[in-house]
Amino acid sequence: MPARLARWERGLLPLAAAGLLLLAVGFLTDPTQFFRSYLFGYVFWAGVALGCLSVSLLSHLTGGMWGLFIRRFLEAGTRTFPVLALLFLPVAFGVERIYSWTQPGDDPVLREKAAYLNVPFFLGRAAFYFAVWMLLAHFLNKWSRELDAGNPRVPSQLQGLAGGGLILLGLTVTFSAVDWGMSLAPHWFSTIYGVLFMVGQVLSALALMIALLAMLAEEPPIKGALRPGILHDLGKLLLAFTMLWAYVNFSQFLIVWSGNVSEETPFYIHRLQGGWQQVSLLLLLFHFMIPFLLLLSRDLKRSPRRLGALAGGMFLVRLLDLYWLLGPDLVGHGHHAVPFKPHWLDLVAPVGLGATWLYFYLGQLQSRPILPVGEPAVAELLDAPEAHA
């Protein structure tokens, strides 16, 4: 197990404590803003864990060496759902400060949607989502341990879990995206909103896993066993989802623009004024165009240092993308435009929650061998002369 993981874990503890302390200060001084910022930070890090679950299931469904080298990184992320369920409690307590549909008043649209958008059903659905995610993660990790022990039936079991699990995961992530994100603007709707969330979550998880793998590339047992071709495959996967992110976002924009329906256009009108248009341009450049062009390079995709640096940068840009997606509606609720003026809690929440999540994540990552040594392909690479050079 790489020694630096323990050092990172120790370093994250004071950062997590400081972040949570500042969040407590924010709660005492401005409770409404605290809950808004907390939701933003929470949805981002919950999305990383969900992305880990998605990519892990995808790797078992499709196979390939690329999945073997990040399997333990992904599985560690899937084991953080109990922590995320606990961290959801502030969202549950602050639901009436976050969502305008909790106070429908005389709004006829909200009255019609009240059968779905009501607090008890909202919380019940959240409990169901976490139950499904933790159940999938349980069997994924249980059978992965049995795979290391040499159980010959496990590969087919994992493939079956992956096939059905991805369908179930897609449904629950879509509904959670509607509940936690889209209902911030309860008059607005988009049938592609859940896909936006899922693609973003996969990108976040992939970027973080590649960055971590690159940082540990010179540490045993990864050193020597990691081949340029494996990094190349991971880089191609990152490129594919970068293109998919652009395609899905452009598809939604094109449909809204061409339809020009008053119920749909406010989403983009509010994000193309008041400073949000600059954020939109930054996302176009740094979330798509620049990564797309750089990831076309074969040499970059085969270099741990350069691919890891790019993946780390993309992970940070993912945070900006989610803020662009949620930020205007956290305040305006889809009714009116708000200027781009981030609150200090909008930075503290993702940093504090991120340090907390990463602390538990690194603990899980160290609890098992960092490479699945029970896999013959990995064992063969570890036994190769280059691995001992």
C-alpha cells in the first residue's frame, strides 16, 4: 500500500475539521445561504461516489485492463455511501429553506405538482435512493472480495449485477437529479436533465481516479505494473465522456433554442446574463474545447504526469459546471435572473465536505490491496521483470 495515502489522510483531517467549523459559522450567521451552499457541495461529492459506482459497474460489464487498475479506487468510493447518507441530514433539515415548492401558496403549477413535490415523499425517495445505492455497492464489493479469493462463479455474477445495476442506477440517479437539482426551479423541466447529471458524475469520478492513479504511478505496487497502454485507454475513456458531456449539453440547448417555449427558455436566459455568460464561456473552453484537443494527443494519454495533471484540472472544472447548473436556481428558483456573485460558503461547502469525504475515502482505499492481485492479468504484470526493476 503506497505510504503517501496515509500522509494524505492525516493531512485531510484538520482541513475537514476547519471546513466543518466554518460551515457551522455559516449556519449560525446565515442559515438560508448555508443550506443553499451545503446542497451545492453535497451534490458534487455525492456525484463523485455515484460516478465511482457507475464506472465500476461499467468496467465489470465491458471488461478490459483499464478497469482493473482503477477498480480499487472506484470501489473505495462506493463504500462511502453510509457517510453520504449521514451528510444528507442537513439537506433534509433545510429542505424548506432550499426549495420553493415547499411553500406553494397560490401557485397553480406547484399545487398540481404537490403530489410529487412534498417534503415527506421527497425524503422517502432520498431514503430509497440511498438504499439502492448501498445495496449495489454491497454486492459489488462483496463479490469483488470473493473474486480475489478465486471464486470461479463471481465474474458472471458481477457481470449480471453490472447489467441490471446500471439500469437501476440510471433510474435512481435521474430521479435524484430531478429531486435535488431540477426542482430548485419547479416550473422548469427537461427530460435530459438526469443524463446531464450522470455524465457529469462519471466525468468527475474518472478524472479523480486518473489523477490519483497518476500521483501513485511511482509508488509500489503500481510502479512497474502500470503500462502506458492502460493509461492510454483511460485517457480515451475520459475523451469519450468529455465529448458526451458536450453533446448532451448542446442537445438540450439546441432543443430549447429551436422550440423557444417560454417555460423552457428561462434556464438559458438566466445563465447568459449577470456574469453567468462568462462562466458559460469558461466551461465551453475548459470543460470541452481544451480537454478535447489535448486528449487527442497519444503521447499525453500515455504520460502519467501530463494525463494526471489534465484530469486534475478537469475535476476542478467539474465543480464550476455544477455551480453553473445549480447556482442561479438556488437563489432565483427559476423565476428571475441573479448575478454571478458566489458567497464565501459556496467555496467552504465543497472544500469542507470534500475534505471530509476524501478522508473517509482514503481510509477505505487503504483497507484493501490497491490492485486486484487475484486477477490473473494483474498478477502477470506484477510478476513481470519490469515490475521489479
